[in-house]
Amino acid sequence: MKYQNHLVLVAVFVLIPFQLPAQEYWAGFDNVQYDGQYFYAVADKLFQVVKIDKSGKVIKKFGKRGKGPREFSTENLELLLTDSLLYVLDDKAMTITKIDKKTFDNRGRTIIQKPASKIISYDHKLYGYVTDFEESNPVETGKQVNVFRPIDQLQEPETSLFRIEDPNPINPFYDAEIVESSNNTVVIAREGKSTLTIFHSDSMYLRKVPFIEKHSLGEKIEGDTEYLERPMMKVVWKKKIMPEYMLIKSLSIDEEHIYIQVYSYKLGESLIRYDIQKDAFEHLGALTQGKLAAVARDTVYTLDNLDTKNTTINSITSCSGDQVSFYFNSDVFKESCTTCTDSFFNWYNYLSKHNIPVAINLEDDSWFGEKEIDSQTLNNLSQWNIWGEIGFKDECKGCFDTSISAQIYSSDKYYSFPEPISTLKKRLQCID
């Protein structure tokens, strides 16, 4: 991705981190919902759902492990937030528990007819997301058909809202689903693929997210794969590939847009917006502060383990042109220059904290042809826990003279590490 050198508006980041109780909720939170005033989430490992205020305080909690009226059988709970109720799907127990959103009192429990992996509200009606064994057999075909059906009619094919059938046998690692819904829109993404299934106003269509790779790069599973050779597994393992990363990290929907947080080697960790009415995608900029939890008007909320932060879309877009490019020579992963790597991580962490786009350029030391990004390259970067727009370069005067150097947006100057963080702070234009 190339950015033109143009005037960049100065944006003030509004970061409001808060610490959640670390001892009780050490594993973090998942399936975060937001109603404009409070957050609702699943407390990982605790078989519990919680209500959190904007200061970060857990003000209500519901559930523990067990089979009682205020207990759950799985830690992988699914949530659906409505105007007055929080619905909690326990697919292992095959129940849906209703919780008063305000008081967190139990409002009843419903037993469902078959396991459902998600629960949504569409046109003010509850639907469950189930595998369609009534009309298809994935064990024989490898092609899994999923449908949304009314919660009280999960075994009745004629009631299906819509069906999702992949043309090829599934790969469980690539095809893990992310489902989000509003009252008249449902979107389903596969974590390892760039295609979205959108159901809007009673019509279903597919859209490929632009700017990013078609699917996550992966590595063939070697060694003992006997556990994949069982009759019930063979059909879904035509390619025994394990992805190196989740391409689609998170989704959020408002009345007019779908927000997609991607983790792409072509684009870095970024936020993309899809306008439903205009049928158009827009790359807004880098989103590296954590996992997208919600978008409310211009405010973007993210969750990073126990920290919740917010920034604005304007801040993200204003910094999209201030990309910082790092250059790694071919010996970077063998170097023992601790001060160089420490200095680099000071820069990298500062950029991540402020949603500044990062490019990582690796030296192409091949004799013939051009090096291509592969799973081993990404694995090396994962060991350092770094990410960005990743590529190889073979002609770059002065940029590979040291193990790590950096270029701030379109400047011709390269900074060799170790380099003080003050250099970076002085040159960035979009942070006040």
C-alpha cells in the first residue's frame, strides 16, 4: 500500500483505559456486547456473564459452573443483547437463559430442540444457528450446511431464515465462524477467509473484503495425523492446513455499516467499513489497540484482555497516512543486538498504542526471482509478536545497512536502531 504525501489533520486520541479486576477475571472477556451505556461479556473460564460500567467496574455478574437455574454447562457461552434482556445460549446444555439487563435477575430458561452455536435477533424474532442434518449429511459429503431457524423450531427445515452451504469441504481451522446481527442485518465471516455472507432485508449475498488476501496463509500439518483419518473426519480434511493467523478478527454492525477488523499481511491490523446501502468498502486505517468490541456513532471500542479503550473513527482515518516502515535485513532474526530490538519494540509498541499503520519490509536476498510471503516468514514475525503490512524488498539504498531501520511516512531519511523514541514522537504528525 502506498500513501501520498499530503497534509494530515492533527487528531487528538481519546484513550480511556481501565483495569478490570485482574485476580478474578484473569482470563479476560469474550463476546462483548454494548448498549451505549454498559458492556456485557462472557468471563472466560468462569462460566459467567458480567455487566461492566464505563469505568471498568464489574457491577453485575451471573452464573457459575453447574446445572442449576443460575449455572451453565459450558464456558463458551453466546450472548444476544436486546432492549431489556440479555439472552445467554448454553449449547452444551441446550438452553437459553434470559437475564434482566438492568438488574441481572433470572427471567427464565428455555430448552431448545437441538444444539445451536449462535443466537441472533432478526425482525424482532429469535433465531438459532444450527447445522442442517435434517437435509444434509456432512459426514458423507464434507459439505456442511448451516441455517438460521426460529429458536422454537430448530428441527423444522421449512422454517429456515436462510442457508449457508460452502462449495468445498470445510476446514475447521479456516471456517470457524464469526456471526453478528442487528434487527435487519446478519453477517457471517469465516476467521480464515475474506468472504462475508450478508443477509439484509430478506436477501442474502456474498461480498469479498477487498485490500486483503483471499485466505490466511497456512502450513501443512505434518507428523501423526491419524486423528484426522477417522471416517467422520476424512471428508473435511482434503487439505490438512493450519492457518498462521486469523484473517478476520472481529465484526461490528450499526444501522448502516458493517465494521470488519482484519489481521492481514497485505494491510496490517486494520479497520474496514462496509456501507450496506452503497455496497462499498472503505479502508479506514490501522486498529491495533485490541479486539474490536463495538462501534457507536464515531466511537470505536476495543478490548485487549482486561483493558477496554476507545478512540474515534476520525482519529483512525487521520493517522492512516502516517505509516512507519521498518526494514529488517536478512540477519535480523540471528542478531544479538539487544539494544536494537529493545529500541525497535519501544517504537512498535508506541505505534500500536496510537493506531499508526506499520509496514515491515524484509530484505530479499534471493538470487533469482522475487521472494514471496510464506507461512514461515509470518511465523518468524509471530515469534516477535509483531504485525503489519508485510513484504520483501531487494532494492533499497541504505535501508538494510543495519539489522533494523525505520522510515517515518514518506521521508527519505532512515533511522538505524537503537534510536530514541523521542525521534518518532517528534516526527509523527497526527498525534498531538
